Amino acid sequence: MQHGMVLHKLDQPAEALEHYRRALVGFRRHEDREWEARVLCNRGILHAERGAFAMARSDFTRSETLEREDGKLLGAAHMVQNLGWLASIEGHAPAAFAAYDRAETDIGAAGGTLTVLALDRIALLRSVALLDEARDVAERTIADLRRGGMSAYRAEAGLELAEIALRQGDRTTALAQARRARDAFRRQERPRWSLLAELAHVRAAHASGHRTRAQLERAETVAAALEADGWRTLAVEARVLQAELAIALGETDLARRVVARTASARQRGGP
């Protein structure tokens, strides 16, 4: 299973799926239900990331059943949470909220931590534009994590708060939270998260009316990094910001080149 997890992180899904398949054959042969449940969880996440939602649901559901039958109620609760996350990325918000409510009850009863569930709930609330509720959960989560010293999750909650505040028009909070999240991710050596926070900061600065050559260079740097990391849709957004900044600064030729590049990227498609 470890090979499958490594291949998953290295963005080699086909190879990861094959290793997970082999692991399942072995664990089932030896009737090792605990490890079967773990592999199913990991494979379900990979299926979901690839858009194979039915297969992801099957894996999560089977993993939940194994955990529950073996008396591992916390593990079963986390599978319910995963089913909620799956529903959220499928766009089934009511089902996602119902699963999260159930998972919160079950995780609490089993003595588990609710931090990751809170982050999932914040993202879901933001996705359906329940911004006041999302902000309330984000601020409470950050306060709880500050007391608990869980800096990694606090940075993620801060990034969510930055996105929420920007959509609410609270540019000051958006700038501050994006900056804090970016700096925290850098300290934690989490480059992909740092890049997302940097994009959030560029967005917030642009919305705040920052029109400088330094800001233009930052937008270009972020766009290039997103392209290199495979975040094509986010890279297009960063390029649009770059073009708008170029126009504001009188760099019309640069703006035309950026727009042409962006149009080409949109035609190619991608994540």
C-alpha cells in the first residue's frame, strides 16, 4: 500500500491504482480487514480526484462497513466524512451537509478531533455562497486551533477565511489572512499550499486597487508557477489579473500577449 500512496502523491494515478489493487488482493487473501479498509479509503480518494465518483463512493462505503463491523467507530465516522466530501465535489450540497452532520456526531462520540471536518464544512459553505456561516466557522476554527497550536490546519483555515473575506468585500481581512497563510505555508515547507495562498494575496491586492509594477511581476510569477505545477484553470485566472494590471500600467503590448496566451491555454483545457 505504501508504494501506492507514494505514487499517488507523485501524481501517477494509473500506477497507484495498480498498487492499491495488488494490496487489496493480498489483504483480502489474509482476511486483514483493517488494512483492506485503509486501502479502500486511499483508493477512494484517488478515484474522487480523477472524477470516478461512483467507484469512490463504493470504496468509501465498503471501508465504512468494514470499520463499523470491526467496532472501529472513529474510522467509520471518517468514512462518512469522506462520503460528505465526495458529495460536495459532485455538487450535491444537501447530501454533503447531511453527511458532515452525521460525521460530526459520530466523531465527537468516538472522541476524535473535528478539525479536518471543520475545514471541509467551511469549503462547502463557501462553495454554496453561505459566506456569513462560512466565515463564522472559519473564525471559530482559527481561534480553536490557535489555542491548540495546530499551525498546519490553522494556515488552511486562514486561507479559507481570506477567500471568504474577499468575496464579502472585506479586502483588509483578505489581504492579512492570505499573507499570514502564505508565510505559514512557507515555514511549513508546503509549496503547493503556499502557491495557493500567494494567488489569494494577489487577488486581494488587485481588488484593493494595488496597481504597481511589483504587483504585475508577482502576478506573472504566480501564473508561471501555477502553470508549471499543473493548475491550469488557476493559472488562467492569474494571467487575467496580470493582463488587467498591465493595462492599468499602460503596458498594452504585454496585455495583448498575456491575453493571447490565456486564450490558447483555455482552448487546450485542463484542470
